[in-house]
Amino acid sequence: MNWSMLQTWCQVSLVVFAVLAALAGFLSNHFGKKAATNNEKKLHSKIDDLLEGNKNLQQQLEPFIQSASQKYPGIALDEALEKLKEDLEKIKAKVSPRTLNQEQRETLIEALRLQERKKFSVIAVQGDQEAFDLAQSLKMTIQEAGYNVDDIALVANIPFRGLHISVGTEPAPECANLIYEVLTDAGFMVKCSYESQQDPNIVSLFIGSKSQ
């Protein structure tokens, strides 16, 4: 729930309430009694609807207010709610699966198409569906850029969390650097390493479990 949006909605509702009340008085002063009475009834009905909406909104917001007050006692309610919002966003980031959005995918594909083609191998930790889904997405993205990518290999144990890019040349191929930059910008935890025994024509992409 977006607290700023809710707060703004309440403020707008109060303004509308004031405008409607003023309009009711205007109608009463400038039109006949019968017409004014009918209009006032309609306006009061609208006001009642607005008040009921605010009541429902307050009921939805109440658990968040109580939680913020209990977790952050002694500070202003607005500040406590903002801290609670930050906590919820951190929790969401932990439980949400890692993924590239469409814009990030298109950026990576366009950039990779301009680089020297290397073969890719993709390795994911076995038994982790989130890691496998990310590996599948990255494989398809790299293939779409025109690169040869081996089938995803599943291993029982990857001794690290996050993503790891392994190369057999120094400096690293530009295609590996681009993948590192895009994934890092997307908020992924990514590390790179040079392995002297690795085939220099292959870039290996390891996908471990999500870092906590």
C-alpha cells in the first residue's frame, strides 16, 4: 500500500467535501427552495459516499499505523510509516525472484550484438527453481543476441550465492563485461573471476541461490 497515495487521496477527499458543502450553500441562496432541497439531498448523498470511502480507507490503513507505532515508538507517525514502508520494500526484495525487465533485456541484447561472439555455458544450482528460472531467462537473452549457449547444467552444489562470471582470458571479453554491468545495474550480486585453466573462447555463467 502506497502511504503517500493514501494520504493524498484523503486530502483530496477533504477538499471535495469542502467544495460540495460550499456548493450546497450557494445553491440554497440562489435557487428556489425546492430545487435547492433536491440538490442538497444529492450533495449530501455524495458527501456520505465520500465519508464512507474515507472510513474504509482508514480501516485499511489502521493495521499499518499500529504496526509502525509499535515498531518505532517515540517518533512522528509519518516518519514511522516511512520506516515501515522501507522495511516492507526490503522484505519484498528478498522474496521476489531475480529477473530482468524487458528494457534491461533489450539493452543487453543490443549491446551484446555489437561484441565479438563467445560461447557461453550456464550452470545453475540444482533444486533451486528460482535460480533455474533466472538461468533459463539469461540463456534465452544471450541466445537472442546471437550467441551459442550450451544447455543449462545443474550441479548439486555451487559454493556461493548470487551470480558468478568466469572467463579464461585477461582482460575479460567485452561480452562478459556487458553482462556484469547490466546484472549489477539490475541489483544482482555478481562476481567475476579469471580462471587460467578455462577455455578462452567460453564464458561461464554460474547462478547460485539468491543472496539473503
